[in-house]
Amino acid sequence: MTTIAHWVNNEPYAGGSGSTSPVTNPATGAVTGEVALADARDAQHVIAAAAAAFPAWRDASLARRTAVLFRFRELLDARKDELAAIITAEHGKVLSDALGEVARGQEVVEFACGIPHLLKGGFSENASTSVDVSSLRQPLGVAAVISPFNFPAMVPMWFFPVAIAAGNTVVLKPSEKDPSASLWLARLWAEAGLPAGVFNVLQGDKVAVDELLTNPAVKAVSFVGSTPIARSVYTTATAHGKRVQALGGAKNHAVVLPDADLDLAADSMVNAGFGSAGERCMAISAVVTVGSVADELVARIAERATKIRTGDGTRGTDMGPLVTKAHRDKVKAYVDQAETDGAKLVVDGRQVRPEGEPDGFWLGPTLLDHVRTDMSCYTDEIFGPVLSVLRVETYEEALALVNANPYGNGTAIFTNDGGAARKFRNEVEVGMVGINVPIPVPVAYYSFGGWKNSLFGDTHAHGTEGVHFFTRGKVVTTRWPDPSQGGVNLGFPRNT
């Protein structure tokens, strides 16, 4: 049985707690390894290594940092199939989806390769007589990244390439459900020439997280997960003086207007609703149909959903299992309750016949129609392959429904009316908007982040906001000795 360890100073670290948690292959239900669970002393050891490495990495030249980033990028591109296979084996998503995850993470690495331009400061000569003023941005220190199970490679790569490029050191705390990708990435950093202690992995659960949130050596925390945990991470870490970006849950809506291309809309709903078995924070889980479009759209979605091949992600299927048996059972319970509450079950994923082992954590694509806003299948973030259709009569009703939801991560509108799309873009209270695009995940040089209960903190992930998050500003006012400027004067300095 493989033991998945921590990573400190460019080598595995077993830790001293002795506690482990099983790691399973969701497509078979078999336990494939045991991941170490850190105690407080293990966490302190990892954090201390990152803190010790910070001064030298902070002082490394931009040329040195970018050379390592470019090398990491080249190694990642050459070996991405290896990483995708690890993700599929522990998360369950199909190989093509895992490769897409790696590619989107790689975009952030490529963005971070341009860090010299992004860290340029400002300079004003002779701002006052013989006084020059300049500004610069400097790294914070140790940055903690606490990532979720659904994107074990991409979500960490939203943060750590920018943090490292900016001169920080990193402690990554991956999900204990699929931890092996973190060690693969750590080994790649070491091969790329990253100095020991700059990138570290702390395996574990709440004990490890609590130490990251409270340890004074940690200066910044980046988190992605459910809204209740995101809120707790934000309040705890900020109370301990840390800079925090905590990305929470989502209930992403797609509004389909009567003039929409229904084939495009149906394809998009299936892709965004059932990709990665719905275990995406940007999955479309609520389709809001406007006017007479509902019946035809539901029929087209159902036609496509019933053709999806659910099964082992290594066998060329379309959709894999859910990550754990407990999560599969929880999602199934939402479907049971929706049926009890009066939703129409158009496609029943509970009856799926998977192309995989019988003990895999299977649930097929599920389509619910005539869903109301008081049903738990709508109010809760299910995080599974369940697509709910809500019917309204007007654009105004659709907009009000989206804006009334406590989440504000991503949304989309499907229409051929440019005026309606522009109006929606302006009025909807959501952080990321797609127009005829179902998953509006921004490219790396724009920021990723939601509004309302989908984000705690002021700063989104990656892009220039990410550079701002992992650095702090400093302004330097300089005057070289000049006898004409001497003398005692207790008045407040004036610029002349």
C-alpha cells in the first residue's frame, strides 16, 4: 500500500503523527494508498522550512525566478499525460477532462513567466525639489494554498505560480481525497531547479488547516472550497493578521432567452452540467428558461444526456464517477428529495449502467424539470451531475431569480440579441459572466472570482489581482545630501 507523504525541502517527509487516511480509486472503489495526516508539529515543521527559504528566494533575481518558471512550464507540458493519469486515478474525471485541467493550470504558469513586467514599479524624478519618489512591490513571505478535491492540479496552479514568481515561498495543503498530484508537482519543481523549501506540501485535514490559519509565519492564505468553510477560513485567518482570498461555493445559472440557438444551448447545458460529473465550481446547475422555450430545450437536453457514456475515465467514456461513495450517496439523496418535492425527473441518473466496476461511485446525468426555488435541489450546491430547469415568463423574472441567489460565482445567458446580452452583463450580480459561453472561466491574465457568498476577501485569483495579492506596496522618497536643503524646520514638509 502506497503511503503519500508530505514534501519539505525538495524531498518527501513522512511526518510524526502516524495518522493516515485512505485514498480510493472512484472508478473501482478500491483503496489505492494511504495519505499522511499532519499533526500540529508536522505542520509547524513544514511552515518553518518555507519561512527559512523565504529570504534567499525573495532576494533571487527576477531573471533567476523566471528561468525556473520557464523550466517548470516546459517540464509540465512534456509530462502532462502523467499528471492527468494521476488525477483520473484519484478523482475519477475522464482523462480528456484531466488533461484540460492541466492545460488551464499551465496557462497561469505561462502568465507567471512574465512576472518581471508585472512587478515593475513607478518612478517620479524631482517630485519635489531634489526629491525623487519611487514605488515597488515586494513578496509577503510564506503563502498557504488550501485546495479542493475537484481540481487537484488546476486550482493550486491558480495560486502557486504567481506566488513563487513574485518571490514568496509556498505551503500547499491539497485535499486528502486526491493528494498524489501535489507530490508530482513538487517533484517537477525540484527538477526545474526551484531551491529547497520554496514549494512544500502539507498533507492533512482540519489540524493542518488550523495551523496554516493561525501560525504567525504564514502571511497569506488562498482557499477554494465550500462557502461555510470559506467563511470560516476568512474569519480565522484575518483575525490572525493574514491576507486572505477564500473562494466559496456556487449555484451557477444559465438564462436561455426565446431567441437563443437551442442546439448551442442544449450542448452547452450538457457540457457544463455534466462535465467532471458536475464536480466543478463553474458547473451550470440551474437552467432558467424564459417564455415558451422550456419544452423544446428540455427535450434537446434530455436527448443528449441519455447518450452520455458514464464509466471508468480510462476507457474513453464521457463522464466518470463521483469522488467518494459518501458524496455519491449525498447527491443521490438530493435527487430522491427533488422527486418527493414535485420536480419532474426527465433523466434519472440513479438508473445508470456504467462502463466500469460495479463498486465504483456511479451516478449518471440527471435532469430535473419544473424545479422551484424552495426545493433543496435548487437552494443547495449539490456538486454532482444534476441539472435543474426553472421556468419563468420574462427576462426580468430571470434576472431577479439569479440576483436573489446568495451565490454569485458564474452565470451565462444564451441569446442572439446583443442588447439583451449587454443589459444582462450590466445588471447581473455575479463575478463571471458568459454570453453564449456556458463556463465563463477567464483566461489566466484576467482574474477568477465570484461575488456574494462565493468569495470572501477583496482579491480574485490569478491575473493582475493575483500579483497584487501576493505582493505588498512600498513607496521610497529619496533626497541626496545638498547643503542648500539643510537647516532645522519643524513645520510639516511641503512639496515645492
